[in-house]
Amino acid sequence: MVNSSAILNAKVLIVDDLEANIILLERMLRGAGYTSVASTMDPSEVYELHIKNRYDLILLDLLMPGMDGFQVMEGLKESEPGGYLPVLVITAQPGHKLRALQAGAKDFISKPFELAEVLARVHNMLEVRLLHKELHNYNDVLEQRVRERTADLKEGYLETIFTMTRAAEYKDEDTGAHVKRIGYYCRELARMLSLDEEFVDKIFFASPMHDIGKIGIHDHVLLKPSSFTPDEWEIMKGHTTMGAKILGKSNSPYLRMGAEIALNHHERWNGGGYPNDKRGEAIPLAARMMNICDIYDALRSKRPYKPAFDHLKTMDIITHGDGRTRPEHFDPVIFAAFKQNHQLFRDIFEAHTT
């Protein structure tokens, strides 16, 4: 996790056309110990200021004359090729909150300001942002290690993946056991399908990154114990594209496969999946394999909306369907290999439950 001094020293920019709001927010943040707080009342300056200073967090008012906050966010997307906007919007309009999240903002602060809410949301956003930056900053080191292809470096790379994926997994998993199991499931499934060792190696290291996009999903959606509203479901589905953006455009074969899996692991063989409604062999092989592994582990695990199921109940759901999961969702060849070797999945789960 990010230490408190790094959070307090992070760069923050306040953007609001009302000087009184800027003064109030600056006092709140400086009073809480934040050391690098800047501000502007001119939204047209935000893009250039961010290019120059690379702020860790931008507190952005939505309703401003000349250029509103939504236009500012569109401009900022050009400066963030990874697709992650470090924006916390400020609004008094409830209807603007969902639109802002869909436009790329990561959270919101309501007007009138409440000190506790402002400090909590700023702290949480900065913690996630700094973890996100650590992941990207480490990619160059990872790629060099992968090129060297030594067993020790691969082991260290895997541990790095587990550490970074906890930035997303800690929200809905008690431990990092889920991401470890996913790697083992996918590796064994690749061997069942007689795939070459290069593919086996890549999917073992790449598959634990499948849900890294959850780092961009707010807790009130990700941890909701009841059913999602249609708008919340659209936000939740965005973890696939966010994950692909975080991991994409890399020279590392592991990160390239990780991006491919992150984007496509909720697509279905017979269509109807997300985010792009792909079907059949249009879905990359690694993602088709990941799909059944992820569903098996999700059924075996406790979630905010369900209890953990045992192996027999899980196999019954996967092989016969339960309305939400159906056999036709899976590649028939992969499905057959899974059913024939289902005891191995049970053994992996039981060996890595903590």
C-alpha cells in the first residue's frame, strides 16, 4: 500500500471558477497536511498545467463559464494515453454524477462541501492513483526482466503482478488467493489443450491481471451487495476496457496477453457477453480459457451478492446452467477439457484457499 507521506506530498490541482470554493478547498487540504496544492479559475489552462506538472489528482468543478468540466475531461484524455483520468469532480447536481463517471471521472464531491467527505474521497483517490502510477512505472523494469527470461526473474515478476493486482482485488477479496488460483487454473487448462509451452508460460503470468481494471470502479458500485441498476452495471462492465488500457501498448508478451484477457474475458462463445458482444473464435483463445476459469473460481468464492459454493454445486451450475451461467457460453473444446479434468480445478482451489 502507499504510505501516508506519499499521499500527503502528492500533487493536487483545484479547478473552480469561484474563488471562495478554491479558498475553502485549499484550507481543508492544507489543514489536513497536503503539501502540494495548486489552483486555477481558468478551465482552459488545465490541459497545459497538467502536461507541465502531471498532477496526481484534479478536483474539477463541472459548471464553469466558457468551458465546463466535461469539456476539460475530454481534453485531458489526450494527455493520458493510458486512459486513466485522475479527476474528482465537484458538483451540486445529482444528475451530473453518473454522467461524470461515464466521462472518465473516478469519483465526485458534493456541494456544499463537508470536510470529512472531502478528505476521505481525496485520500482514497490519491491512494488508488499512486498505486496505478506504480504499476505503469514498473512496466519498463518488468519488460527488461521478461526479456532476460530467467526463472528467478519470472518468479519476481509474478509476485509483482500479485502485489499490483491487489490494488483492485483488495476491494472484493479477503486475500490475493484468487489471482494465484487463476494463474494455476489457466496453466493447467492450457496443458490439457496441448498448447505449446510458450503459450502456457504467458497465460500463467498474464491471467492474474484479468481484473486490474477494477481499480477504476468506485466502491459503491463494486461492493454493492444487491443487484446493480442498469447505469451501475454499465459502469461495472467498464473494468474490461479500463484493464485493457492499463496493460495495453506494451512490448511485453505477458502484458499484451494480459490486456487481451482483461478486455475479453467476459465475452461468451454464443454471444451476449461484454464489452463488444464477440462470439466464437473472434474471442481470443486466452480469454475463452480465462472465462471458464474465472466463473469456476467466482462460484467457489464468497462475493457480496452470494455465498461460496462447493465443487459439486459449482460443477452442476457450469455443466447444466442456472439462468445466469449456461454451457453454451463456453468454447466447446475448452468446456470438454474442463469437464474431463474438473477434479484438478477442485484440487487447485483447495490448495490455494489462503
